[in-house]
Amino acid sequence: MRLVFAYIDPGAGSLIIQAIIAAMVSIPFFFRNAIRSAFERFRRKPADGSGAANATITPEDSGAAPSDPE
Amino acid sequence: MSDRPAAEREPGSYRDPSGFVFRREGVLYRQVNTVFADDWAAFESSGLHQALVGEGVLVADKPAAIDMAPEQGAVAVIQPDEIGFISFPYEWSFSQLKDAALLTLRAQAMASERGMTLRDASGYNVQFREGRPVLIDTLSFERAREGEPWKPYRQFCEHFLAPLALMAHRDGRLGLLLRTWIDGVPLDLASELLPRRTRFSAGIAAHIHLHARAQQRHAADAGKPDSGAAPRSVTMSEGRRLALLDHLRRTVEGLRLPAHGTEWADYADQTSYSAAGTASKEAIVRRMLEAVAAEGGRRAWDVGANTGRYSAIAAAAGFEVLAADIDWAAVERHYLALRAAGEKRIMPLLADIAEPSPAIGWANVERASLLERANADVVIALALVHHLAIGRNVPLAMVAELLARLAPNLVVEWVPKEDPMVQRLLASREDIFADYSAEGFRAAFARSFEIVDEAPIEDSRRILFRMRALS
């Protein structure tokens, strides 16, 4: 049971426009995230087999999974 | 409940039915109402409460006895940590407001990770503590519901984004619009005031210009039954909500003041006296403040602080300092310098002592005036009196009276008429200030203060006084 809903008025226009803006900005958002996670996967698993000398994960690498690099 | 001291509800705490803030014997408490019980429980069990407090995003609190609750329907009572000085968004410089906005978005991000969300994004929910912004409304979080849009979106844009965009793209003084609009800058007004070129900046175009148009468009069909604009009909996936919040954060982070606003060369150090004079003034101010500190003084208000040269001396003497100035660029510079240095004891504030922030909001009590918030043990008024007496035509006796209202102790600088800074004020006007003399100053201040200590500043004709207010 939820008795307290929004005590502030989110505004009809504000709700509609935020849905539209969110739809638009979600495209580059997911694109960026996809690139970022691919990049991180690549960094974590350097080309399997080859370059075995460098295959161990350095401390920097293991810590290099920032939720947001910006 | 009967043996408890009387409770006094905080006048600004009435909008949200989930709880309210009150005081008993001066101690601050917050009652959580039964209607909010489930969300309050989720706030605890999700670990969000602990995480927010742990990271300094939310003010810490401790549980209090339930029978402290002054009203029916309490599910909990908490005792939040007190903030030394309560300030309001219209008293912040650009970067203070920007940091408050980013803190709000950070709180939202932390909530999202734990299945919770912010219920509001009011600028008044942020305060500054030890130099950094902190959320003070412990009841701002609720469980996130599948498909729900971000309800505080509009409030965030009105309280934070619109004033920040106006300051960055139009004029640094426009943060003061928040003083007139307690619920945030109306977006249609912001859209109208912003320069045309901001229509090509994606963030501002979307969150302010288009947002304002959408508000106007849908205001008309709010009453119609089948308008499709009912809040419940708008849904949004979690991913999109995260994308929206990420975009808001980028938009806020991208806002910058034009360089000239904060990088005025020599701006802070424009003084009329020599290096020897400055050293002498600093030494005397330090001595006088240490004397007040020795008597137990803890809080200082530096009025006309500029970029805080003497605020730093007060902080070093052991004071928590409110550094008020009328010039937004000086407050901005001061805040940035303190933030870079990690200074925790000084709070820069945009305020004009000749026209202090008024009480605003419901019944004129919702947000207290600056004078009502006076809590200092000493007022520091250096190179200030001539600005009030000559720049603003305030009789010296009235200046003294106001300073005596602010604190029981005063460190004040007398700047004589021959001083180049006073001459500059008189350059374009008639000298109607016959009483503006050292004798006139002493006589006027003697009506509100007794002089405890005085010393001339070397290499100048200025005099520093330490005074005690007559009770």
C-alpha cells in the first residue's frame, strides 16, 4: 500500500517531454556504454593465447572499471 | 508525551505529508509519518541510508525516542545533525549552486543502484557543511517503481538547471531570481531570458527551451479528461531514466561562467594601502579576533568579505566563518579557492548587508531572513562602513545599530574621508556627509557599542576598533 505518492507536482508537460528527451538521449547513452564495456572487456582479456607474457592483470587493470570515466 | 518540552514545528517544513522537522528545547528532530512507513523501511533495508551518510551525501542522524513525536501517526523520530548556518540557494554563487545540483544527481544515482529514487530535487534540501554540499532531507527517498518517469525532473530544472544556465549564459546575478520564485525559476521565463544561441546547446535546448514549450502546451489540456497527459500514463524504462539523468548531469557539468566573471585581475587585492599597511591591518585584526576567541567566541560573520583575506585570519583564530559579500564574482572566486584548498571552516555567502535576504515563502516565515539567522559571536566589518555610510547614505548610527543586532562583538575599520577609497565614492556626487568624521563615527557607534580596543593601521589614516555591544 502506497499512501504517499508525489507530493510535488511533476507537471504533465514535464512528464511528457522528459519521456521524449529520455528516448532521444538513451541512444547515445547506450552506444557510449556499449563502447565502454567492450573496451573494458578488451582491456581485461587481452587477445587470448598471444602475448602470454603480458596476460596477467596488473593492479591498475583490475581497478580500471570505473562506473563512469568522465 | 506530556512530560516532554514543547515542540515547535519548523516553519519551512509543511509541504511533504511523509514527515516534518521540529525542535524541542532547541534540538532538531524529524518525525516520520506512518503513511511513509514502507518507504522508510526500504530506505533502511536497501542500505541506501547508510551509504548516503557514509559518503557524506546525506546529513547523519540518530534515532530518537518515538514519544518525542509531537503529532499523531509517527512511525519514527530521528535527530539529524545540525548545520552551523542555514543558507538558501539565492545566497549561493554559481559554483555553490552547481555543486548542490551535482550532489542531488549523485544522491539519485546512489538511490537508483539500490532500487530507490529521489522524491524531490529542491535546492532547499541542500545545505553546506564543512565547505561541501550535503542533503538534509532524510525523507527524500522512496522505492522506485517499474516504468515510472523521474518525478523531480521539473523541480530539478526549475531549482537548479534554469538558474545555472541563466548565470552561465546571461548574467551571474540571475541566481537572485530564486529569491522571487521560491519554487524555482519558471522555465518559460528562463527560456525567454536565455540568449538565442542556447537553443543550439543540446542540454539547454532540451531541458529548458523544449521543456518550457511542453509545459505551456500541456497546461491547457490539464483539465481535459482524455488528454493523455495524466502523469500515470507516461511510462519510462529504467534504462531511459538513467540516460535522462546522465544527460542532466552532463548538461550541468557543461555549464561554466564566462571567464571574465571570475578572473578579474587584481580584483580582490584592490586596496589603497601599502604592503606595510596590509601587514599591520592583518596583525591587528588577528589580535582582536584572538581576543574575542579567548572570551569563547566561535562563530564570526565577515561582512563585506570579498574573496576572504580576513575570513582566513578569523578561521585561523578558531572561528567558523560566514563570509558574506554583495559581489557574486567575489563569492564565486572565494568559494572556488576554498574548495580547491579543502577549507572547511569558511562558508561564502552572497548577501548585501544594506539589503539583507528577506524572509520569503508562506506567511513570510518559510525561509528566514538573513538577520533572523544571525548567530555570530563577532561581526567583522572591514572596509565596509564607508560603503554603507557614503555609498548607500546610511547614517552611521544606523550602521552601528544593525551591526549590534548581528553579534555581541565587532571588529570594525574606520576609513576616513581623505582615504582614496572614500574619495572614489565621492567622485561623482556631492559630499553631503558632514558627520562622516572620526568623531562622528565614535559618537554614532557609542550609542550601540563600547570600545574595548583600538589601533591605527600603519601607513594609513584608517583605524581598527574592537567593540562590545551594549546590552
